[in-house]
Amino acid sequence: TQLLEQSPQFLSIQEGENLTVYCNSSSVFSSLQWYRQEPGEGPVLLVTVVTGGEVKKLKRLTFQFGDARKDSSLHITAAQPGDTGLYLCAGRRERNQGGKLIFGQGTELSVKP
Amino acid sequence: GAVVSQHPSRVICKSGTSVKIECRSLDFQATTMFWYRQFPKQSLMLMATSNEGSKATYEQGVEKDKFLINHASLTLSTLTVTSAHPEDSSFYICSAPTSGGRAWAKNIQYFGAGTRLSVL
């Protein structure tokens, strides 16, 4: 069973459209991170959210952490071809030893011009 | 600039040979590092946790004798794929959390650029 369910796993949209990626769990996370990864490279951290209900904005990207710290979302406004890539959510559990991150399945985003 | 350096970025080897991948934390010490494996268009799968000065902790299903991990210093962890076979071909990524901050929840984990292993 997947501890952190990420959806959708694939998304193909036109430039200018909006989109939302979701990460859901039945477990509580002490923090949740969002990464973007391009082919052949390692993931690059976009944001970390730690407080329930927290909302962070990074230009056209809006990240939200659920009040109960069990879910998170990434919303992209007016997507551009440069947003194409693999988006990963990763959470750190309460009482998790060693700081391990638990990853969602990833969302492969393709933005067509 | 990169805070975690991984080397090599790409390696091609013959079946039966061993391959060593290095992961270095730059400008910070990392008592713990993580090794992941990733298949095309899929998420990262944690293989093991590398602990400085002690044995690595392997995830269920990962062969310890196949994937040897050594964390000999506070800035270097190595993953050796022993007697590599074509099924070991994959993208291997390391990460290291910064130790700044009071709680693990706020520590930021940085990733290396990955190593593409191709076993012929």
C-alpha cells in the first residue's frame, strides 16, 4: 500500500491552463516537501510546508498543507512549457526516525505550447 | 550551486563488474545520507539509509551484499553495486539532510544529480 497517494500520475495540458496536483494520506506528516525533477537530474526542492493550513506561493505555484497535516496540494496557474517535469511530494512522518522521506508516486506533467 | 555532489553522473559497465558511486555533502556535514533508485517516469524508491560510522540500514527487499554502502566520513557516502547485472541498470540518487534547525521536520534534504547506471 502507498502511504502517500499522489494524483494524477500523468497530466498533459495546453500552455495557459491551470492544474492541481494532490498528495493524500491517512497518516499525519510533520512536514511535507514538493520537488520538481527533470530527466537525468536529481529532484530540486520547491517548498517545505510544516504547519497545518499553511499556504506558500512561489510565483505561479501555490502549495497548501492540509489542516490535519495529512494532505497537500500544488496548484499551478497559467502553466508554461517550462513547467514540464516530474513533480514529487514527499513527507516526513511524525515520530519518523532518521528523517526518512516518504515519496508519492510522482506526477509527470507535460505542458504543450 | 549544488549542495550535494554525486559522481559519476553516468556509468556503463559489463555484467559482473562492480561499480562505485560517490555522494558528497558540500559545505555541511551529513551524519545520515539516503540512497534511492528510480525507474523511468516513476518516483524514488528508498534503498537504504547510510549512517556515518555505523552500518547502513536497508529497506525491505534490498540486498545488503549486492548494494554495499560505506559512510566513512561526515561528508562522503559510497554505494557499490557488486557484480552488476542488466537488471541493476537504473538511475541511482543520493540525498543528505542538513542538520541545521532544531527538529527533523524543518531539516531540508538535498539531492544529488543522480547516476545513470547501464549494465551491458
